[in-house]
Amino acid sequence: MKQDQSSCGYKYLFGPVASRRLGLSLGVDMIPAKVCSLNCVYCESGATTRATLERREYIPTEAIIGELDTYLRDRPPLDVVTFSGAGEPTLHSGIGRVIEFIKKQYPDYRVALLTNATLFPDAAVRAELLALNLVIPSLDAADDAILSVVNRPTAGVSAAAMIEGLVAFRRESKTSMWLEIFIVPGINDAEDHLERLREAALRIAPDRVQLNTLDRPGPEPWVVPADRAALDRIASLLQPLPVEIIARKPASSTAMVMGCAESLNDRIVSLVRRRPCTVADLVAGLGASADVVNETVRKLQQRKVLTAEPRERGVFFRLTTPR
Ligand code: SF4
């Protein structure tokens, strides 16, 4: 078993990253950057460039399966393989085949999906996801008025249909579900709206409800994070749901020291292309030493590959020119 395998050299795999929720996670990115059915005001990956609900084979399914087969063949130590990235994974019409491939060829790995739930009203999409171990859908709005402000959906998306789709998936599957609610202060945190979200979440009956808030610079400068007291208040309003506040914690000690040191540049670019990161985020995600990451980031800044953006939590780095 290799102890130092990383996804450098792969086009559709990224990490593994030490995820604060999932442990050591290999990312699978099946969608070109910012092809999405939503354009959330807090999106860490920036503004949506192609808003669509159309399911297509945006990237050849066989190419994704080929990369996974090559990567997983040596049984690298991972906690989970996670469909995520800078777009909505369920827009890819081959996601069911890729899940099936992993579960059949590499059944020891847990498989998770981060999704905006906009395609859950479609029974055919839900059927493709039944073999997942874990789904983490987002639900920030109980009605279309709030949805239109927080998530700015493309035509054809409705909050009621998303909720019904999630209720149906819970009924149809044995997949664990952690429902994520992203709090945008002043928009979706009023008590009457939270009460409607609570009612919706009680119907969905997820295993966990996770409260999240702005952590990295998003596309809209007016979006600010909810403070801890506000999140505590919201958590108590959502009782008796199993609510947890997703707080930033130090990286897991399971973060592997990955090989492929000569391509640390590429791995840093690969991570910040998906979302802005501080040096601490990069150290945690890459399992590399702070000195090495600092030095590599400094050089990338000198070459104008990375741009620094000071924020409350620290200095975030993003690509100067999105790729
Ligand atoms: S946060 Fe997710 S669902 Fe929202 S715009 Fe970004 S990629 Fe799409």
C-alpha cells in the first residue's frame, strides 16, 4: 500500500485533502468549473458561469473511471471518495456509473456526495445515488423568495420540489444524510423562515443538520459570516433536529505527507482553483509543512499566479486568472 500517493497528474481527481467533516477525502470533480444550477451568494468557487439544469456527460465518464481505477488500484489509505468540486456533480449524467464502478471494484471505500439538491426532484437522479454511503445536500431556503436571494437558481428550480426530492430520497435509500444549512445573516436567519426550514428538515429527517456560514471570500462582498452567538441561537430554534455547528478545527492528524513534492505548485493551484485558501488551509489540506507551503505560495505570488486577499480569518489566496 502506498503511503504517499497524491492525485497530482490527474485531471478529475484532487487531494486527498484533510476535510474537517469527512476525514481524508479524495475529491472527484466531474463538472467543468462553475457549471451549476445555482449561483449562491456565498459560493467559494466564485460566480456561476454556466447556469443550467441540463444533465450531460460534461466530461467523458470513462476518463473519470479510468483515473479512479488508476488511483485506487494500490488501495491508498482514504476515509472517503467524495464527489464535489466547483460545480453541481449530479448535472453529470454519468455519476451513477461512476458510483457503481467504485462500489463494485473498490467496495471498501466509502463514497460521499456534496450536492445542492436541485436535481433530487428527478426520480431517475435519485435512483443513481442509492449506493452512496453519505449525501450532504444543501438547503438554505424553505421557499422560492429566499432561494432567489441566497441561491439565485436557474429556471426550473424550486425550494418545494427540492424538499420533496430530499424527503423521497430518505424514504428510498439507506444512505446517511447530513443536511447543510448555510446561514447568510439578514437573508435566511429570520425566525419565521427558520421555523419553515425546521418544518422542512423535520420532514426530511436527516441524520445531522449542519449549520455553516461564510468562511472564505465569496463572489458577493456584502455577505458576512454569522457569529457564534447567532449560530447558537439558530441551533436552538431548530430543535429537536440533531443540529451541529460546523466550526473550523485544526486539521486531522491523519493528513498524509504526500509525495510528488515537485508538483506542490500544481496541487496548490488545484486547491485554490476550487476555493480560496489560507496557508493554514493549504497546510491542512495538503499535509505539507507550513514552511514549504509558505515558500511555494510566495513564489506563486511573485509569478502572479496567486493573488492575496486579506480577510478576517487570514490572508486568502486565489488564482489571479481563473483557469
Ligand atoms: S455553492 Fe455549490 S451550489 Fe452554490 S453556486 Fe457554488 S457550486 Fe453551485
